[in-house]
Amino acid sequence: MVQVTKAEFVSQVAEKAGISRAAAGRAVEAIFGPRISGTGLVRRVERAQQAASPGEPASVSGIRELALSVWENAQDAGEFLSTPHAMLDGETPLAAAQTPEGAERVREILLALEYGLPV
């Protein structure tokens, strides 16, 4: 198991989700709490990596990781990603995430869900 510091994890989240480090830091603390250990982060990162498919665009990998973080288990995240969504004009989140604009819209939906905002 590779150890990851909280700062490294926040940087990875920011890069993969295409958001600022400050926003990623707030999201990490909202999800994990302010005292998450390196081991807890490693487990979450490993689960997210297992959910990703090799060769897919980085935006789709980032969406998969964010969905796993929001839903907290691979089955629920997978269901969300493969179900057509009204806010995506009936497209599935995975299909929408194939374009930069679609990936941003899916990211917005997931972050709204994460923070309990209406979607």
C-alpha cells in the first residue's frame, strides 16, 4: 500500500476533477473529515482506480473517481454513471463525459449531490 499525504491527495483530486486546490480541499474535508489518515486516503484512491477503465479519457476517469467518492461504493456509482439523466438531456453521465463540456456538467451534478444541493 502506497502512503499518500492529505496535501498530495488534494492535489490529485484537484487535477483529476479539474477544480481548484481550495475546492478540492473543501471537498476532501467534507467527504473524509479533517482528520483522515493516509491509510484511509489510500483505500479510497485504490477503489477509485479499480473503478476506472484502462484507456479512457482523463475526464472520464476523473468523473468515475468523483462518482465513487460521492456514492461511496462502486455499485451505486456505476448505476449513476450508466443511467440516463434529465440534466444531461437524457444522456448517461459516462456518455456526456466524453466531451469537455459534458464532463464539466457531470462534475457539476456530482458536486451538487455531494454538497446536498438540488439537482
